[in-house]
Amino acid sequence: MLNEIGLLIAFEGIDGSGKGTQLRLLRNWLKELGIPVVTFAQPSESIAGRILRERAQKDQRPIPEIELSLFIRDRREQARKMIAPYLGKGYTVLLDRHFLSSVAYQGARGLDPETILERNLHVAPIPDLTILLDINPEVAICRIRQTRDTDAFERCEYLYLVRALYIEWAQKFENVVLIDGNGSEKEVHSEIRSRVMNLLHME
């Protein structure tokens, strides 16, 4: 169901798929149109979010059950303190990752995807549009190595599992669009912009 005032748009995809770049391009385009827009990332800067970020930086991810619980806490707080207030003011809220990330990433670590989704839906709003950028994991790892010193969490076999779960569970939502992330930045942005124009009822 669409949010009654503002719009919530989430970007999803494996690491290296171009989420951050495409979110920035969409944000800039919306600003040019005069549409109020704000962006957030997950994990956020909440206590739980900071724990997740610190552990990731040290290549020390918590066990899957604890990791999921931290994400749930983080999303609950972000939804209440940041997402809901801005939606209430009529902003378009752009998210770099949302609950499908947990379904895919913690699911690939052995947790039940259905249980992950159910727990998240108790605390996290369903986006009006989720943009799932799909890319070959081998290409993604090449991109990651260009910007990071380590790819400890991006092993190819693991990312193939994450990608498969993303695609499988995205089909359960009518408002998830799968976009080929292998094209140029301009090509991918053009496709995303077209989808958002439909959402905004623009010609």
C-alpha cells in the first residue's frame, strides 16, 4: 500500500551493484524537479546500527541471529525517528538498503527467509517502490576491490546465494522492480528515473 503523504523508495542489491551511486543520481534529479527528498542508509547511526557498522569494519560480523536482531532494532528506531516524520512532511525518502537486505544476507547465512521477513514487517514500512539492482557477483567483486582493501564479506559463493534470495523474495512484492545493474551509470539511472516517473504519475 502506498504511503498516504510522502513516498518511500528503497535501493537493494548485492554489494557492488551501484546502489549508492544510483541513489545519489536519483536524489539529485528529484531535487532538480523541486521535490523534497531525504536519504538514509541502513545500518543507521542508532546504537544498534553503529554496532553493526563497527563489527563490519573489523570483519567481525555477529552470529546470524544476533546480527538480525541488531538490524531489527535499528530499523525500528529509524522508521520511528527518521522515516515516518519525513514521510509525514511529504518528503520522498530514499533508502540505501531496507528489509530485503536482511532476507537476502542473513538468509544466505542460514536463517529462515520467511521468518526474517515476518520479523521485519512488524517494524519496517513497505516501500512504495523498491529498486533491486541485479549484477553478476563476479562483476560486483571486481568493483568492490577497486574501492576497498578487503572483500572478506563479499566472497563470490556467498554473493551468489544472496543474489538468488534477492530475486526469489523480490517476486513476493508487486512494488519491487528488477533492474539490470550491468549497464552504464547513465543507462541504469535512465531506467530508474522512468520507474520513478510512473510512481509520481509524470509524463
